[in-house]
Amino acid sequence: MDINKEKNIIRKQIKYLKSKLNADEKLLLSKSIILNLENNNDFINSTCILAYWSMNDEVNTHAFVQKWSSSKDIYLPVIKGDMLEFRLFTDINKLEKGSQFGIYEPKGEILKDYKTIDLAIIPGVAFDNHNNRLGRGRAFYDKILKSIDTIKIGICFNFQILDIIPTENTDIKMDMIISSKP
């Protein structure tokens, strides 16, 4: 089977599983995942972090970003054409709805030096037991992560971790996956 067809089948399966969770269940599971992330030594020791402002079907990062932005530099993605740039999160009132997907994006300063990043917290549609990541299909993160030499942590719900997902040379592997499993 064609690798893109395989990836799309997985995307549909995960989308279906996500749709079975209500908002309260997603929030409860997200709190557990975020707690595991906050107890991770790589997170504890980091001061400059790439993160994301979650969409409705992702691990909810809103409280996490707001909580840690006062003591760590938290940069969130802004979509520019087919690339991501990262801007400093300063305040929830300084987010604006992005033009492409309606994701809220910060208006803060642009991250210019990727060498300052200690940790990247990355969403994904699915991950596997070998730390491979399957995104939504536009390769936004793969394009930027290939040039960033930092620890990459994928966060997800337990059902998003599969035994194996199809990968290509351009797919960037995570260093670890954090879910609600202890």
C-alpha cells in the first residue's frame, strides 16, 4: 500500500478515537499528560521552550503555557505560508486567530536563534513505540525540527501511541513520547 494512504488511514482512525472523547474527558486526560511533562527532568531544566497552543482535538496546553510563561520563555508557532515561525507567548490577550486553521497565535517577538531552545514540545496525530511521529500531513513541524538540535518530546493521549507508523526520510523522530501513562 502507498505510504501516504497508510498515513491517511491512521489519521482517520485517530480522528475517530478523538471524537469519542468529550471535552471534560480530554481535559482530564490532558491534565495527567501535562503533569507527567512537568515532572520530566528535561522540562524542569529547560528555560526556552517551543510549545503549541492546542486545538480542540489535541492535548490541552492552554493552562500549561499560561502557567509556565512567567518563569520560562515559551514560544508558540505562527503559520507563515507553508512554514512555521515561533513567537514568544506573553499573555492570553495577545493571541490572535491565525488565518489558515483558526489556531490562536501569539503576537510576541519572533524567535531568531534556534540554538537557544532547550526543549520542543510537539503535537502529533500519532506516535509509535520507536518515537516516530505522524503529523497532520503538511510537514510544518518536520521542516522546522530538522534544523533544531534540541530535545523533542511528543505529547499525546494513550490511544495515539501505536506499535509502528509508516515513516519517510523527511519525518523527524521524537526523543521521547509523554502520555498519561506513568
